Amino acid sequence: MKTFSGITGSAIIIIWLIMMGLLVQRSFFAPAQNAQVPAATVQAHEDAEEWAGIYFKDTKAGYTHTKRQKLPGGYSFSEKAVMDLVMMDVPQKLISSLTAETDSNFLLRKFTYSLSSGIITFKADGTVSGKTMQLKIESGGAAQKKTVQLSQPPSLAGSMRYAMARSGLAPGTVLQRTVFDPLTMSNRIIEATVEELETITVYGQQQACFRIRESFNGIIVYSWLNQKGETVKEESPMGFVMVQEPRELAIAGKKDGRKIDILSATGIAADRPVAGKNLAYLRLRLKHVNLDGFYLDGGRQKRTGDIVEITLENLESARSYQLPCTDKRFEEYLEATPFIQSTDTNITAMAQQIIGADRDARSAARKICRWMQAGIEKMPTMSVPSAAEVLRSRRGDCNEHAVLFAALCRAAGIPARICAGIVYLNGSFYYHAWNEVYIDRWISIDATNNQFPADVTHVKFVEGELEQQILILKIVGRMAIEVLEYS
């Protein structure tokens, strides 16, 4: 049976957005081709320091602190965000930190980024030479090295907003930048548009600010810049707001004692209950959002317009095979990644211990699923999901279960991938992560809740790791669900 402790994995997706919108997104920008930072602008962006409070639905959630300093031949930057949240009454403290050095034109030389939550810490160090970035990633007690080829040398402009301020803010101005994100180790395109000059009131003071709309992958963030180019206010999806504040006010804790529970804040109430167990069919209408670009049509799911039908898979009819899988079509789903460390010696040893002499793909996948249910403690976790870390700590929520299950399957020679979407529980749908393994077709497995196959209330929107999962943020806080039929 599904429990709340088994469906809390949406937290990392949401927190990732917050950190990207309030911190990471400000940091790694590639300048327009052949663009140079004018000397006058460089003088205008010498030593500076800013503080801001982070609020969630009018409740204090944390703060950010950014600092820039002029160095001989370049700049140093430090940026930090601290957030205090709650998940299922379990306090969660997140600390995101970035330090970096650039040359005088803000071209990146090196950086260190970390994200910590309790005992779990993710860290990435990078050095840049031309269009090549050498990365060292530390997670789960192990270090990995990776080389990233970039389309152009990355720059650290301090923020995209500063870049726009240097160019001159005016309604209608559009700026597009390529962003390197150290959390997902990937590039993305962000487009910023100056919409209009408006007067906003912050702490009783009126300021004339340019409202800027930033969009990436269909996700929208609004920010307000004053005449100095400072970010006075920012609004991200789900009701997160950043407000420029003096240091003392920014670091002050919650005044009213209210708790910010991420799980309850992201639930999507169904218009009527989905009653009964062992359902074979479910039909839903997904309203008020654009569903294009999601994996809603294929396999056990069928999409017609805004209606999605899910049919339970017949696992016994699946033709199995002997391990390991040697079909080259599935090499991608057998490879190790920075967070699915399927070649880690502890993971390969555990996979062998779980399946023993069993070489039947379906039987081995079932054994791994059962071991996950018994061997990993269900606990709300806000961090970057790492298979090696989960195996070491033996605890986590659905994202932790999904990455470790994928790693164990791949180590055993079973193609496996991560899915993310929604699942039903007690009158609402919640954001969730689970897996699919290839037998004679892709079969859904929820290792968090020991479901093989996963029940029909699992609605898949995306496939892949964090880089793909963030696409769900396009619908967070906007989607409504109508239950049309089930049996």
C-alpha cells in the first residue's frame, strides 16, 4: 500500500527549481558571440553584496547571500542559499553554496558548488579551459571525474539580470543565454524579456522596477530589477518569492512558527476519490496545462487531447530472457551515470548478492524490487539522489529508491530507467518517481511501494534523471485532475 513516506520525491525537483531560480541560474551564463564587457560596465560592477529573504506562501523559508569582489585580472563570486522546510513533520535544512573565479570579462575559470541536506552532501568542482570543463563530482562518499564540452566558453555574469542591466534595460529588450547548471551537469537555454517598467512596494517603500520574464523549458520566473540593476523581488512557480532585505532581516528565522510542508503544498486534489484496490484501468482528464512534450502516450498509457488512459500491464505474459541483456538498443539504460553508479563496487556486489544465481531478467528484477522494499528505510529526503549514497545510508524517499533500483538493475544486466509523474493517495495526486525495466517491453516498477507492475494511478510524464524531471515544473501548481473512469 502506498504511504506518504513513499511519495515525497517531488521535493528535490521543486527545491532544484528554487535553487536554480534564486541562486544557480544567476551564475553560469555564456555571453553573446564575440561580446565583450565594456570597461565602464566592469567599473559599475565592482565589489558588491546583496541579501534577500526567501518566502513560501508568505511564510519565511530562508535567505540568500551573494557577494562579488574584484581580483587582479578578474573577479571572485560567492553565493549561498539557506532554506528551512518541513516534509511530513520532518525538518529539512538545505544549504546551497557556490564560489567561483572569473577573468575580467566574467569568463569562468573555476568553481565549487555544493548542496547539503543533513548528512547528505553533493559537491561539484570545475575548472575551465576554453570550451572544455573538467568536473569532479563527489556524492555517496565517492568521487567521479567528467569532461563537459561546451558550445562556447562559459561566463559568470553574476546573474542574467546584471547582463541585461549592462546592455541597458528597456521594455521589449530580449536576451538569450546558454546556461551550464552544476547540479544537473547540463546546458540549457534561458530567454529573458523586459516586459515593462512598473512601481512595486517592498516593505512600505515604492521602487520603480523593470519586470523581467525568464523562461526555460516552459518554466517561467518573474523578477523585478531596480535602476541599479539589483534584484528587488523574484517570483518562482508554486508561490516561492525572494525579496531584497537587509542582512539582519534576511537571516531572521520564522516569526509565526508556521511549518512549510512541501508534500501538502504540491498535492493535486482529485475531483472525486479513486476507490478500490488492484485496479486494471484508469481514465483521467488533466486540465489547465499544456501536455505537449510529455511522455503521456505510449506503453501502458494512451493520450487523447487532455485525457489519459492507463491500463495495468500483464507481467506474466512478458517473455523474459537470460541476463545480462546484450541488445545494443538498450546500452544507454545499462550505463553508469554520475548519480546511477551501476559500476560502483558496492552496488555491483549488492546486485549479485540479491539475485544470486538467478539469470532470468523478470525474476531478478522482482527480487531487486522486494529487497528495496525491505532494505531501504522510507524517509523524506531533500537532496540530490545518488545511488551510492542511498546504498550507504539505506534510507530515502522515492527518488532515492528510483536511482538505487536503476543502478542495481543495470549492475545485474537489466535495462532500467527512471520515470517521474504523479500517483494517487487519499484523495489527491502527488508528484512521484519510479522505474521501468525492459523485459520484452518496458514494464513499470515502483520499488518504493513494492509494486511490480506499478498500479494504474501512476501517470508518467517524463523519463530520465534530474535534467528531464524538471520539465514537470511546467505543471506544478497549475494542473487540475478530473477522474473520469476506473475499474
